[in-house]
Amino acid sequence: MATKALAFTLSLNDCFGSKSPHTASKVSVFSVRCSTGNGERPWKNSDARLVLEDGSIWKAKSFGASGTQVGEVVFNTSLTGYQEILTDPSYAGQFVLMTNPHIGNTGINFDDEESTQCFLSGLVIRSLSIRYLFSTSNWRCEKDLGDYLTERNVMGIYDVDTRAITRRLREDGSLIGVLSTDNSKTDEELLQMSKSWDIVGIDLISGVSCKSPHEWIDRTREEWEFSSSEGPRDTFHVVAYDFGIKHNILRRLASYGCKITVVPSTWPASETLKLNPDGVLFSNGPGDPSAVPYAVETVKNIIGKVPVFGICMGHQLLGQALGGTTYKMKFGHHGGNHPVRNLRTGRVEISSQNHNYAVDPATLPKGVEVTHINLNDSSCAGLAFPARKVVSLQYHPEASPGPHDSDNAFKEFVELMKQGKSKTSNENLHQPQSV
Ligand SMILES: NC(=O)CC[C@H](N)C(=O)O
């Protein structure tokens, strides 16, 4: 309760200022909620530091968990959907800084989770919303953002100049940072921690993948369904590799009529092929695609045998499996407003993105087509290798959060499986029948 009350006070000061005519009535609401009786000041002072590897130190106020945490700082330009971002396993090892200054206003609900945990290192925001305390901002709200982060042991900071940090990241590239509420640690100690940690070359998918195979059946709920193409259930069997899979990828596949078996990142290709799937999906996931050669090997052993679809990390692994290389981008793409051109249709899609690595198209062999480009920097945003029924996207057709412009990609994967299925049944028809 004390944490909530303090956050509330801060935002009142921010919103109304000490000379505001609203101050008197608002402060009286506050004093009812916050009277601790122990003489504490009714606002929170800076109690956290974010120390970046370039030596800059950013004072802030903490919410959620406390402690000391290291990670790579990335900025996300989504205007909505912070809960989906918090639960996207692809952020493991990273602090997400939201460029939208106002966060927390829709609270937290039980339906918008993209995985069962928050794997990110922490959340960095400008202003922590007071709206949930008034319970008027979102009918779906079930919990306060601060309480949620505390329960999940995730650190958050607010009242920090997120614009200045974003400009620094844009100019200098992604930076490692250490976030700490521990006063016993000196700035120098935190700086050394940030300098001695790295995210490149580390396998982060094994820490977020499921431990054993399981079925997935949930579709997009009827009231949220936006596509008219929802078909009968279980038409195609898809094996989905969980490198940190977002639930909405699974919901969209189920909505398109797929029966889904989710398998761990280390699941052997031979076991997948024994399941006789109509298609295989390689999911999104955190970290450096070059740090997981075992996953590239799995992809290599599957492509050409059944239609495959790669999303984000899955796309990068496919790029490597086809003989290409991946590279680390300056600060990556994170947000729900990235324009992508679909080179096959000429259509521009506004897409949801979250990645720091990309496939270098110059390294891909003949026959592999670049099907999509990111219009902000012309980087490769999609690939196809028609001869081997491979399609992949560097971004997120499942959105969550973000626009639905690219949902058709799931339909295209289903079409590939349809073609594969009719080919197999035709081949079976022409097989000599043993008596
Ligand atoms: N969303 C993802 O799958 C992220 C892919 C990869 N970890 C990257 O940062 O580029």
C-alpha cells in the first residue's frame, strides 16, 4: 500500500503542480490514502540509479522490485500494450525503455499475457500513471502495474528523462546498463558491472523455452477476432518450436484452424518429423541467433521436408540455416509502428517489431528471395525460399501489441501447408499399391 500511495503522490505533483487550483482537493484525497503517521514526506525522492556503460548516470524513482540488475537498454516506441511487451520472452536480458511517456494507465489484466512470466531485466518509463487508483481508466484492469512488477520480481524506474536516453541510444547504439536501488554500491562499481557484462554470444533461448512438448488449443477469443477466415479446427498439424514463443502466435495459428504441438528449443528435428506435421513454425526468442548453433542445426534438418514459417528469431535462424549470416543492428527495432513494404504485393504494412539482429541479404544463396523490407532503414524484413517451402518475417504478424496489417502471413503459411498436403495425397494416389 505504501508504494502505491507514494507513486500516487508523485504523479499528483507532476500533473497539477504546487500552484494548481486543483491541488487542495486532490491533496486531501491523497492524505486520506497516504497518512502513514510516521512523519514521512508525502512524495518519493530518487532512490534508484541507471548507470550506462558510457559512464552516464540517470537518477530515478523505483517501483516494482528493488535490487541490482544488469541488461541491455532498448527503447520501444509502442503507444499501447506495455503488458504484452513485459511478457514477451524476446526481451530476456534487456531493459525496455518506453518512449511513450505515460505508462500504467490501463493497469494489468489476466488476458493480455504473452507468456507465463516476465523475462525482461526491467522497465524504464517517464511517468507512472495514477489512473488505476481511481479505477476509471480501463474496465479490463485487474491489477496495478507496480504491484504486478513487484510480484514478478521485475525492477521498474520512473521520473527519468527517457527522451534523453533514447537519443543517446539512437546516436551511440544499444548500451548495457545497471539498474540499482542499492545505496551501498558506488557509481563506479555499477559502471564496472555494466562494462563486464555482454549480451552478444549468449544462449538466452534455453532459459525461456518450455521444458516439454505440449498441445495448444486456444484461439483468439471471439470478441477480439478480426479476421473472417477462421476455419474448422485441426485442419493442419503444426509443430511450433518454442524459442520464447508469444502466445498470440499460437492463438493466431489456432484461429486459422491449426492443431498445434509446442516443443522445446532443444527438441530434435527427427522427433519433430516423426510427428508427421503439415508444417513447422520457428518462433521468436531472445538474444543472439549466432549463439544457438544447435537451433540452426535443427532448422537445417527440417527445411525442405515440410513447409516452415519463421518469426523474428525463427527468421534469423532460417537465414543462417539457408547459408546466410546475421548481424547486430545499431539499436534495433522495437515498437508497434514500423513501416514494412511487402515486395510481393507492393503493399505497405505497419508492423510490430522487436529485434536487435537482422539477416544480411547479401549473404543468402541464389533462390532465396527478400520478400519484405523495413522502410525505416531498408533492412531485410522477410524472406522466402519457394523451392523448399520456406517463409519468414523479421517482425511480428501476431502483433500483441500492434496493428493487424500482417496477419495475412499466417494465412499464407496455411496455404503453403495446403499445397504440401495436396501434393502428398496426389503422390500417395500414384504410389503402386502393395497387395
Ligand atoms: N523478437 C525476437 O524474436 C527477437 C529476435 C532476436 N533475439 C533479436 O533481438 O534480434
